[in-house]
Amino acid sequence: MEQSKEPIILHFDFDCFYASVVENENPALKTVPLGIQQKNILATCNYVARAQGVKKLQLITAAKKQCKNLVIVNGEDLTRFRVVSKNIWLFVREFVWHNLTERLGLDEIFIDATEMIDFNMSQLRFQPGSKDPSFFRLSRNDPSAGFPFVWDELPGYTYPPAASSGPHSLLHQRLFLASHLASFIRTQILTNFNHTCSAGISTTKLTAKLAGSVNKPDAQTLLLPGFEAAFLAGHEIGKVPGVGFKSAQKIRDKVLGRTTKDEEIEFTEISEKVTVGTVISVITTPAQLEPLTGGNGQKIWRLLHGIDPSRVAAAPIVPTQISIEDTFRPGRITCLNQLTPVLHQLTLKLLQRMHADLIGPGGEKWLAHPKNFRLSIRFHTRNRDFARMSRSGRMPGYVFSLSTPLDVVAERLVREVVVGLFKGLCTERKWELQLVNVAAVNMADGGGGVDIRDMFSTLRPRSESWENKEEPTEYLDGIVNNSQQYNSPPEKEPEPIKEVKEDEDEGGEQEGEGEEVVELEWGDGLSDSSVEYGGIGSRGFSHNDPCPICGERFPVFALEAHQRFHQSETEIEILG
């Protein structure tokens, strides 16, 4: 059979995920306008509310003014959303060979279905116009595991619209078959979890994600090969995953013949739309994009032309880091007395996540334990500098006690470790904090001897193009692990603290207090529909890419050498 090398990528986006979780808990809310509140904004709202003019990420006051009968449910505790997200992901993961499923936030999943599609293509005969059922096999070894489908009944939509009997090339056939797989998975999610989702089918993660956003909710779109450029041309530049807010605004300015200083760029809804088609008609070389995108001209040029080599990364079982952060309005956190309760709250949440994600079935054994605690902060500045400063030290042994109440552990950890890290970072007498992030980093196995990152050194390579932030995972429940129970080691003096100033992802947060952001090594987002897309989305690319082991950012050309340093380290503690 003729070979086709293009990957087959499916993207699933759960519709109004937070609202859908709440509606499943209380079905009476399905027919009323519903909004999910985080701090002073709507994280999302259902389609009943959207039909009445309510928008996600809208201020609560504005949303209530727009819709008098809007029902508001507090969504700042993400626990129930994480649980549902993890259960759906684990369910979908069972259908996919080699576990090639990659979570993005709590509500998106990528699947690399290339091998599944090619195997079925070798077993099937393409039958355009036929109404006879064929059978898609979900297993190589079990011919009864699968589902029936009809070649000529294309599920969902195509771009551009096309007759179902049209595709005849091998790539068309493979994508046609993938549409049936996407439809099957969407049906299984709806049947087993009562959640609808939208899906995109294409040959790259970039185009699959964008295709899935065309026909929402509860639908799917296949982007036919050869039409990628025309498809992208109609998208507003800021909607392209990988183009950050600041870069998008600078590109608009270039196209419209105006200039906006960095400090004048506001993170608000854009009134003047500029499409990708217009951009590439005015900006004709990657070099012209370089000064507009912080040196990412080549990357963004490729994305605007539909070129995306990044791959779906098989998610490992144990996260290599867990972090939680919050953001604050100017004037909210200006002294240690105001900061300490915040540190306690974030640290307590971090410990709760560690217990949820790193302790095995029965709650008796640590599957892994982090060797370091990291504190990152960012100050409010006039020039809208999004750089973070970080310090880390050894994670104390008492953190791994399974008998001490977590609030007691959190209070001690803040008093003995976290406050000291902050004082080392903040040397100014007057300051205003915009962001605080606490993280458990540098995982070792539960026996205390093997670093988790070494366990996954032979896994499929991480995708390279648009993940400048890590993809999500929520999956330790029910995992069998043979590691012995971790007994708290003798407490040691903290190792010398290291400090780094990190380039924050382009774009930053909106003004005002931000919602809790829960990050794993793969980047747990928190909106129900892509606040962040790994490195793609509202924040876009950072100037440097992060090391997947420690999180520190380096130019792409230096990243490989830096990772070899980790492989050779022995007693050196890494600043994550």
C-alpha cells in the first residue's frame, strides 16, 4: 500500500466544561443561564447564558447587568473539575495506542491516531459511495474490539464543505477514517460522562485545534488537506495558537501602519481585527516578524503558514512538578503581614495536590516525592514586566508525614522555609506583588533513590514547537506502583538557595486578581476553553524555552546541552 507520512491528529475540547460539570451535579441548571465564578470574573458560562449576551472572562458585575437571572456558582475550588477531567482523560486514554494522548488544561485532549489509522487502512478497503458497514478496529489483537461505520457517511463538517464521497487520495482516506474515530470517541464521552465536546481533525496540532473551534458546540470539523492556508487566512491574528497578545498587537500595528509602546498595550478585547491573510500579504518574510515577536519570527511565520512540527507527547504517569499560583491587583499585597496568609493558603493547596497526585492507592505509600520547594514571585511594575524571580530549597522531610494534619505541615513549611525564600527574593523596602507561585519540583521515586525524570528518559520526545509551558496531568488515582513507602528522612539543613529571574510567557495575566492556576509539568490550564495552549494561546511563546526537568528557561540551541548537565548531576540540587 502507498505510504502517507502525515500524522493524524485529533483535538477534543469539552464544551463549557466547568459549567457542564456543575450542570451534571445539578441537572436543573441546564436550562437556566449559568456562570462559573473565579474571583471577580466568569471563568465560563453555559450556552443559555451566552445566548443572552453573557461572555466568559466577563466581570461578574457586567455579566449580572447583562443577564439579570444569571445563576452564579463559585468555581475557585477546582477539585471537582480536576476529578472529572482526569476520569475522562483516563477513559479516552484506553482507546489510544501507546497512550498518545496529551492533555491541555482541564478541558482539552490531543490524540495522535496515526498508527491506529494506518493499521485500519491496511485492513480496510476504501468504498466511496458504499452504504455497506465497515469495522474500525481499536485493537490489533482483538478483532471484535471496535465499532462499525459507513465510509460514505462523513460525521460532522468539513472545511471547505465537500461531498462525503469526494476524498480519494490516501491522505483524504486516512483523515476520513479519523473523522469516524473522533465521532466514536465523542459519543463515548457523552454516553459515559454526559459531557459534549467539539473536535478537530487534521495533520497538525495547530490546525486540528483551530478546526475544532469552527463548529461549536457538540460538533466536529475535518480540515481537508490542501486547504490549510485558506483556512488560516480567515483567522484573526490573535486567534492563532502560538501568537501571544503582545506579538499579535504589534503585528496589527505593523499592518495598520501605527506604533504602540509596550506599556500602552492593554489586555482587552481588540476592536480592529487583522486576519492572517492580511498579515502575510503585508509581512512577506520571517525577518520582518522578528522585531515584532521577541525573536520568534521564524516560529510564528511557520505557524501562520500552517507549519507545525510539534508532536503529541505521551503523558507520563507521575508529574515532574506540581505548582499553584495566584495573582493580585495593585495594592493588594504590599507587606509580609498581608502575604503570609496567602503563602499559607497556596502551600496548603500544594500539599493537598501532592497527596492527591503522589500518594498511591490506599493512601499508604508515596509514589514519588519532590526534592525541592520553589517560590516564584512577580512584582507590579510600570513597564508591565512579566519576568518572575524564583528561589528554591530542599523540601523538608516532615512534609512527607502521612499522619500530621496538612494545615499544621503548611504552617510550619511557610514559617521555616517559604518566608525565608521570599525575604531572599525581595530586597526592596516598598513593593507590590502581582503573582505568587509555589511549586514542588524535582521528583524522586517513593523509595528515595531514583529520579522520576530518569524513569521517562526513553519516552517519546516532548513536542518542541508550541509547548513553552507544560501540559496537564491528573492521573495517579488507581495506578499500581511497587515503590516502598517513603519514610521521612532525617531533616537536613537547607542547601544553598539558588535564584533566577525567569522570562514570563508573553502576554501575562489580565489586570485584577487572577484565579488559581494549577500547573503540572505539562501545564494545567484552568479555563474551560483554552486560556492557555501550552505555549500557544493568549500568552504565546516565551523568548526562551523551559527545561522540561527543572523549568529554567534557555535559548533553544542551549537546551540540549543543559539537559545533558542534568543527566550527569549527582548531588547538585536543581533550581526548577
